[in-house]
Amino acid sequence: MDLSHIEHLGIAVRSIQEALPFFEKNLGLTCYNIEEVADQKVRTAFLQIGQTKLELLEPTSEDSPIAKFLEKRGEGIHHIAFATPDTGEALAEMGTNGIQLIDKTPRKGAEGLNIGFLHPKSTHGLLLELCDSKDKNQEPENK
């Protein structure tokens, strides 16, 4: 599989509004995008550090996967996302290799990227996301 870099680290938080000051004031990062992904029942906030992003994930519903994660494990790293030129091809390759897929085909995620998740049962306990790579020379928009 052709992976180019870690696209982002997903971090589950109870409240983006409460979490952002830590990242902005203490770490000097800037939030450049906050958006809701309705079908995933999550609100996301992105901060850039080098080529990698941090994605803060706040549940928008008590039955969202992030709400369930927070209830079971508390705040912290939720997933690691790897950039790949073609998420669909990468998911197909993983399936062919016997990796258990959460998503057999890509779906739309935050920032309009095609995404797909690999099940932690097949990845040594890590929730891994594959997502389309973006042109990294493009500066993120400030919002």
C-alpha cells in the first residue's frame, strides 16, 4: 500500500470549546477549521503542526461512536489517520490481505476527504483511518 504520511491524529474530547485553549495557548497551535460531520455525529476542529494535523472530535449525540469512546475510555487519542492516494484501492488491498474493515468502501469525512476505517481487531488494538491525501503545499484556510 502507498502511504505518504500521517494525515492526522484523532483526539476525542468532551468539548472542543474547552479543549482548544490548551492547544492554542499552551502549544501555540491555531485552529483553522471547525465543522460538523452529521452522518458521523461528530464536530471536528483541526490544528496544523508541520505536515500533520490534530483533529479534535466532539460528539454531537449521546449515541455517536465518539460519545461511546469517551464513556468507555475518556478523553484521548481515538485514531491515527494515514494519507493514501486512493482510499478505495487501499481499503480493497487491506480486505484482500485479510484485514477486518469497518468501511468496505470510502465515505466522506471531515474536510471533504474520502475516508475508511480498519477494525482494531486486525490492527493490534489501534483504530486506523485511511484517507485521501491532499496537496500539502496548499495552506489551510483560517476560519
